[in-house]
Amino acid sequence: MKKAIPSLLLLLVSHLSFSQGNWTGNTSPTYPELIDHLKKIDKAHKELSMYEMGPSDYGLPIYLFVINGAKDSIRTFQKAKTGTTILINNAIHPGEPDGINACLIWLDQWIAQGKPLATKDGKKLPVIAFIPAYNVGGMMNRSSTSRANQNGPEEYGFRGNARNFDLNRDFIKMDSKNAFTFARIFHALDPDVFIDNHVSNGADYQYTLTYIASMKERMSPQMSELTYGKCIPFLEKNVKQQGWDLFPYVELKGETPAQGIHAFNDLPRYAMGYASLFHSISFTVETHMLKPFPQRVQATLAFMEGIIAFTKEHAIEIETKRMEAKKWAQNLAHYAYNYQLSDHADSIVFKGYEHSFPVHPITGLKELTYDRSKPYERNIPWYRTYVATDSVRVPKYYVVGGQEQHVIDRLKANQVVFQTVTSEQLDTLRIFAVKSYKSPSNPYEGHFKLSKIEVGESQQVVQLKPGDILIPSQQDAALFIHASLQSCAEDSYLSWNFFDSYLQQKEYFSNYVFKDQIADILSKDKALNDEYQLRKATDEKFRNSEWDQLYFIYSHSPYFEQTFMRLPVYQK
């Protein structure tokens, strides 16, 4: 269906040579140029395929380009799911297009080498899939000024998407069409390795290439050992052989690297945090903003070459460890969350620049300045250990009310297995009511995200209705389920305001009517009366407020609505 036409071979070779020159310079293609170029390559090579995977908020589709697939889409995705697969995501922040050019260069080089599907020693090429540009709306919003601190390229896209979401905060809440399309791509491939390409902000230092690996404490023991014990050392050696130092992402503990750096907490809102919920080896590549764009592209390409080489070498082990990780997650007795950075610091050799704080001639204030004429290599503190501050017992299954269709849609998109209740039935379940929370004064990514959530728990007989769903914990999506449905978890659906309607009281009382009922209520509830009298005697504000007194009695009486603050997610 996609055989190359012989008469076009010379034209194709000329086109590839010209295009590779473009990819190594200080320019990056526009979205139409990128997609048009890849469509032409798709038509010319049977080993390459490009698929339209779903909509973006902008209205244009999101594509997936697959190398070493099969002859049609069904067999290609079957091969990806059953074999070893790498997924690379580009331009989630289109102002950071290094990955776009790196993938195009790799593709051109692979074609020029004769499209080898195995190494000389028989190591097979994995299925390699890349999203050419995930943030379509940001790609179309093009300028040369939105990244004030970045050294090239000449033009690039914008961080926000068509609805001004930062898509690298959207992977669990899924406010965008892009996120639903990404879930379709991700679960169609079930990638063993996931790479998200970025450009850093922050301090100045000598490195061009840095990386973020998934938090080891949140990973299964199998994937933690594979990532930190084997993959990262392999990558460090491999990219060094290509002429690059590979260093952990410079996330500052204080104002400068001298005060130390710390590991990044890759919550499920982020692309790599999301991928690690499904036990993919996950990395974010962060090239340094102040290095020239062509140099950053080559460093990104080196990381890509390294991860392909590792995947070839360890394909069987990767597949085995992922299967073990899925079993580990299915059999968790407790789910840990709310990870905090430990005060324990290791030491790491860092190649930086001396800094100082001279007075700026315009502001008249001290400014942080790095002096590139004074490079140094010295040990700095490295905080790389997180500790879970909370954990909960994993239930046998969760129940979500059928009215919560926006939640159910997201569970479906992420291949969560559940059973739908077809008739009314009673079940004894653990129910949860919110006791307190904090809400910010300003929105964050379209939400007034809740924090410091505290819930109370009780066991009650609940009447389930048709449409409610039962979600067993023992399934491949176990970590995604816990992360989204455990109310106090960092990125739970409760925290992202999915259940705010349950946090508003719907019925009240009229003082002049209800105060005639309080004597009867107190006479029938001695414990309530004792608590009321004690509070009135010890709390002056309470004693002088009719509303406070009446509401206290009302909230502890049979008249108070039992569903206030009660969440539509239960556990067995």
C-alpha cells in the first residue's frame, strides 16, 4: 500500500538532504510544515506510518508517527503492545521544540543508513513512536519573543494551548481534548519507555543535557531498580561516548546551585508522572535554555539514541520487569501518597559557574549573575529522597456514582476496568465526608485546586443504583485509580474540584422557627446537650451568637442533610 515509487527516489534523497540541513540549524518547522513533511515520508516508506489519533482543542488533529510498525494500523498497534515500544512526546510546550528537530534528524539518518531493523549482533529495533507536536494550539501561536530567556530557535510556539492550558499539568484532570487523545495514543501503544522533551528554565551551568527520572519512591521496586540501577548508568555512559555530559535536572533547593539541587516530584498531572502510573520507564529531557538551539537539538538526539540503545539491549528484561510491576501494583495492601522531600542530602559533582550579586545599573538592586569565565567543578548537596507522609488501606473495590459521568469518562479513557450496576442493590461500604480543606484565592490551570484535605470515614449501608460503577483494585490501572479516587492524594479528582458540588450545603433553617425546636432536640440527645452547654460556657463568641448556637444544634440534629460534604466515591 505504501511502496516507494522508483521515479521519486532521487527527488526523495534530495529532499531528505535538504530537510536534514534545516533540522540542524537555528529553525524549527511550523506545524503545517512538520505534518506535511512527515506525510510525505509516510507515503514513501513502508516501515513508517503516520496516524491521525484524535482532536486537539485547536481543532486540528494530533498525529502519531510510528517507526518499525506493521503493514496496517491494527497490526502496528498489536506489535507495539506485545513487543517493546518507545513513545516520545514533542512540543507539549511548543516554545521548547528541540525534540521535534531531534526526531526529524534521527528519522533522516535512519533512512539514509538503509532503515536497519536490527544491529549487527542481532538486537532488534523496538517500535519507536513519536508525537510530532502534541500542543497543536501552542504550535500555531508562533513568535520569537515568548521565551525571553531562551537562546533560539528563530521562531517557536507558545506554552499554553488553544484554551491556554499548560498541557503538562493536565494528564490526570484531562480538561483538554488533547489529554483524551494522548490517553488513546498511550494505551494503544502501552509503551515500555516514555520520553517527554523539554527545555529548562532556571540557573546557568555548564551542562546542555539534563534529565528527570520518575520518583523512585513512587515506583515499583522492579522499575526503580531497572531505571536507577541500570538505565540511568547506561545512558550516562552512552551519551558521554557521544560527547555529552548527562546530569540530573537542576531543580534548585535555594537560589543557587551551591545550596543544592533536589529530585523532581513527578506527580500524575505531569506527562512522565502519568506514564509511570502505568509502569513505563519515564524520563523528561531538559536541555539548557541558554545553550544554542542546534546544540540543544543534538543533545536531545543523543539522549534519544541512548534510550534506543538501552531498549534494544534490555528488551526482554524491560518487558519482564513491567509485568512484575503491574502485579506489584495490583497487590498493594496500602497506597502511599503526599510525598515530601527529605532533609537527607547526598553529594554530587556539579559543573557550574561562579555567581555573584552585583547591583543592577537600572533597578539599583542586587541581581544574581553567573560568570561563564569562571567555570567550576565541585560537590554540591543533592536531595533525592522523598518520604510518603500518608498512606491508606487499598480497598477491594471502589464505587463511583453513575451521575459522575465526567469521572467515568476519564476512567474509560485510561482503560480502567469496571462493572456497571444494572439494578438497585444494597451494599455495606466505607463512605467519606470532607471535614476540612483549603482553597486558593487564584486559579491554577483552570481550577481552584483544593489542598490540606481532611476526610472522615464511616461504614454505612448504601443503596446503589443502576449506572453506578464498581472498580476492582486488582487491575493494570491500579495506580491511576488510587491516584485519582483516593480523596487526599496529591492529584485526586476531589483536589481538582470534580466534587465541589458536594461541598455546598443545600438546606438551612430560619432562626425564628428553628429556635422553637431546640429544646425538644436537646432533651432527646443528652450528649449533644452536654456538649452544647460546655461550649456555651467556655466560648464567648459562641455564647453571644444566636446563629452559631442554632447552627451547632441543627448540624447535630436529624434535620441536617446527611449528604453534605459526602463524596460520591465509596470503598469496600
